[in-house]
Amino acid sequence: MICYRCKNNIPKDAAKCPVCGVKAMPFVGAKACPNCGTVNPVSARYCINDGYSFDLMDREDISGEYDDEQEEETETATKKKKHGVLRFFMWIFIAIVCLVGSAVVGYHIFKPQNYLLEKQAADALANAGLKEVSVRVDLSKTAKLTGTAKDMHEKTFAELIVKKIPKIIKVENNIVVSQVVPKPEELEKTINNSLNSQGFPGVVVSVNTALAASIIGTVPSEYDRNKVLSIVKANKDVKDIRDNLHVDASTAQPPAALKALSAMAHPTTPPPSPEATAAAPTSSPTTASQPSAQPPLTPNPTPNPTAESIQRPQPSAVVSPTSDPHTLEATINKTLKSVGLTKVTAEVNEGLEVTLKGTVSSTKDKGKAFDTAKHTKGVSKIRDKVFVVEP
């Protein structure tokens, strides 16, 4: 560097000129060669003393300054990147903490209430005997039913039980109906018991492993034959029916009217009581051989009834005829349909006992079905197999 006052060379790190003592400042009009220190014009590209290239010096200065700036920028970018990564992980940590806190708070607020509802529904199902059905209650108080049931009636019954629990808003019924295959011997026993109870002790049913029922026996009429078939068909587990019944009219029981007339035609005289026998006087053989003064009073003998007298009985001996079960059953079913009870059917056995089967939507409809059967002339007894299923 050249002093601008005395034009002498000044070291680069000197604060003042060593000759004149003025503050070291570069000379605008000349430049010194870094090798020999010779002062050269500003426009000189090479030193006039040793030929040093001033262009090389300018490039080194510029490159040095550029390298320093680039290094500073790189260091600044690295620091910013580190700070960005740290800030990113810090926000992730804060979000995780917030989520965990919300989950803990929600568990303590909502879980106890749902747990109580779920436990209450599970206890109600267990008490009703539906142990294969499970229930889950979510935050919206919707009960979801899963598991298995024997039939649709049991599935609907489980849904009705859960709906009656307070605070349950909705019920999703996902219960699967599983068909339980009965054992052949159990099915055979059930059908034979039904036949015996309805007046067919001479009819026997055998069931094989394919649940096919073979009916063997003798019935007095085609009506009885159809009645036996209807009893067997009423069991839904029977897959097939093989009818081996024999119709023999000689096995039919005589009507009640003919029984009454026969009893009247052949009255039975009761034997004398011991008191009357003891009070009667004993007669000697001589007295017995003598004719009595007055003949004893004896009842007029009843003549043997002829076929005409049996077919045309006297009015005092007429017995009211028994109603036909088939006709009575058809009458009750027709009346039930006329009053709107299409899901209720009636079955009438030989004793004129009516069995009402089916489903109704209310107890009022159930009472209407019973009134219909009760007011039908000829009914002796009513059996209840009607279930109330609320819509």
C-alpha cells in the first residue's frame, strides 16, 4: 500500500505511514506491486519492475471474499436447518401430548357411563337365558348385538330386551340365527308324545338319521289320517314324511248317540242291597208251592230295540250330536281372518279342544283371538300358544 502524502510504501497491517505518520489510506492514483513494492499506475495490468500480473491479484481477492461469503451463507443455512428440524420435532411432541391428554380425559368422562349401560344390557340378556348373545355400547349409546340365536323369535326377543334399557338410543341387531339339528331319537319321542296326547296311541312314528319320519299304524278314517299327518308336519325339524298308515273303519268308536240309545235299550238292574235281602221274609217250601193271592209287581219289560228304533229314536232319548272337529276348526280360522288376525291359526282335536297358535302385535289382539274361539259354539277348552311381538 502507498501513502497518499509521501508516496512511500506502507505495510498492509500498519495503521500509520512510518515516514510521515499520516493515517494509512490507499493511494487512489497508483497501486503497489505485492512482490517488489513498486508503485504502478492504477490502469497497469503488470508491474513495471518485475512484471507481476495485477489481474491475478484481483481474482485472488475476489475469490477469497466470495469463499468467505459462501462459507458464512452455508453456516447460516445449516443453523436454520437445524433449528427447523428441532422446531418440527417440538411441534410433534406437543401434538402427541395433546392427543394423549384428550384420550385420557375422554376415557374418564365417557367410558364409565358406556360401561354401565353395556353391563346392564349383558346382565338382562343373561337373565333371559340368551347366553350366546353379546352386546357392545359405543359413545352414541348405540347397542350392537352379536352372537347366535336358535330362531328368529329368540333374535327378536334379544332386541326387545335391550331396547327396554333406559338411555339406549339405538339397537343394531347383528345376531346370526343358527339352525340347531335335533337328535332323531328326541324328535321321534316328541312326535309320539304329541300323537298320544291327541288321541292316536295306536300310531307310531320312527325317525331316521336324515330326519325322515315314517308313520306306521291304523286309523279309522281319512280325517284321522290327515290329522296325524298335520301333527307330524307341525314339527318343523322333520325333513320328509313317509305315510304307511292303514285306514280301517272297523276300528272306529261308535258315536255317542248310539252309545246312549244302546244303554237305554239294555238297562242294567242294580243288585239288591244287603239290607233288603235281610228284611225279606223267608217262605217255606209248602208256602212257595201255593199260588199267591196277588202277583208281584214287576216293571214292564222293555222290548229289544230294532234297527228302525235306533235310527229313529224317540224325542226324549235324543242326544245332541257332537260337533265335527274339522268343521269347527275351519269356522274358527275363517272368523279369525275376518277380524284381521291373519297370523293366528286354530287347531281342534277330537275332544273339541282348540289350540291357538301364532303371533299378535298387542295383548288386545290376543284377547280378540280368545274371544273369537270362546264364542264359537262347540268349543270345550282353549289352549294358549299365542305370542305378543311388539312391532
